[in-house]
Amino acid sequence: MTTRSPGARVRVPRLEREAQMLAVAEQVFAERGMQAATMDEIAELVGVTKPLIYDYFGSKEGLFVATIERARGQLLTALIDSWVARPAATPRERVHGAVHAFFSFVDEHAQAFALLRTEGALIGEASASVERIRQQTAKAFAEGLATLPAFAGLEPRRVTVMAEILIGGCERLAVWRTSHPGTSAAEATDLVVTTIWDGLCSVPGA
């Protein structure tokens, strides 16, 4: 990390400053962990005062939750963009694209994913925020599946269960890859889709 001197501070728009704080906080939290990270270090690296960070986020937990929520929004955007990018693709191709978007996000945002992997140590709002990511990611998959002709007539609960199984497989493989390097996003995508797709293909016309 590069430390900015206090004299280098400049006035920037609030949203831009907030984005800077979140980017640095994501890095520090991922490297140090929630408990060991300090607001002093984050403030120094951003080039602002510690009270300013408290003014933006209220507390260290508030800052941590904000970094997780930022990652949530980025992941959902990636999934939705991948799904709508190929409207004429087959159901399998669209599912494949969304799963690949998930693993690509994990690879491109390794620090954000490192935060999510600490969920067992989280409490309060931070833990709830991680669960919201899981729920909303599964919801995005379910809504995507429901738009496909082969799945449109199914009971919504069944589609939701399918999406939960799909995202669960993605999450577990993503965690496994962190301690077993060498499996690319493309390979991970193929593993999930070929393992789970046979079950999805029991739907007529899938």
C-alpha cells in the first residue's frame, strides 16, 4: 500500500471520497481481518482524518458493512449484465454465462470475496449483510430461470430451490478454489454447470 501524506489531501466530491474509502477499506479488511484492521490505518491510506470516516460510516462495523454491500451491488450487476447480454442463447448457455460471471467476479474482486469468506466470524449487521448477498444472488438466478420458457410454468418455489442449489454450488466451489489454486473461472463454470445441469434438465424443454 502507498501512504499519502496529510499535505496531499484535496477536497473531492462526497461520492468520490466515499468510493475511495470503501476501496481502501476493502483492501485493509481483507488483509488484516475485521478485528485487526484499524480506522487509523484506513484513514492514513485514504489521506483523510479518522473523524471524517466516522462521519461517513458511523463506526468500523458500519464501514465494514458498507464494503460488503458495495461488493453485493457489483456482483448483482455482473450477474444481471451477463444474463441480459445474450437473450437469444439457449437456457444452458445463459446459465453458463451467469455462473461464469460469478466466478469471474470472484477472481477480479478477490479482496471482496475474502471479506465474504470470513462470515463465520461476523456478528450483527455484518453477518446480516453477507446473508443478504446470498439471498439476492439466489433471487437473481431464480428470476433469470423464471424468464426461460422451460421454467416459466413451474411453481415459483421450485424455481427458487433450483436457484439456491445453483448458487450454493458456486459458493462452495469458489471457497474451495481459494485453497486449491489452478482451477480457472472457465473450468469452475464447467464443473458447476455440468454437475447441476442434469438436474435442471429434468424440466421438459430445458
